[in-house]
Amino acid sequence: MGQNFRKKLDSHLNNASLTDDSVFVNQDNQTKQDKIIVLSAAEYEKFQAENEARMKKLKQELDGILDLVRSYTQQRTLEDVEARLVALRKKIEQEMKE
């Protein structure tokens, strides 16, 4: 990263941090621009809390599904589970073709 680019980026980030704004970064005249979102500490904490809540909810849902699969498969033989999975896969493939 060049010195001029670094100074320009620092200036843009500083300005964005004062206004809770976003910054587009285009280094060395590349066609692709990266977007940097600058949040205040309070907004970042809010974002983190919301993200953690979503992850916790998703983990609970996945744990519930895993528990259901475990309880279901414990009552069946492995061959029965495999046969049911093959049948389910065929059904899904047929529905996808329709």
C-alpha cells in the first residue's frame, strides 16, 4: 500500500468515523472497489449484539434438528436410515425437476 493511498485512506476513515458513513476503497486504480463501513462504538456494539443473537438462535435451531435426527435414528437400523435417505433424495430430485 503506497504512502499517498494510506494517507488518503486515513483521512477518509477519520471523516467517516465522525459521520458514521461508509468509505469506498479503490487501491492502485483497480476496477473492484471495496466498501468499508465505519460505525460508532455504540452502533458496533449494537451490531455485535444483534449478530450474536442471530447466531444463538441459529445454533438453537440446528441443535434442535440434530436432536431430532439423533432420536429418530436411534430407533432405526443404519440400513433403514440409509434407505429412507435414498428415498428422500429421489423424491427431492423429482420435485426439483418439476
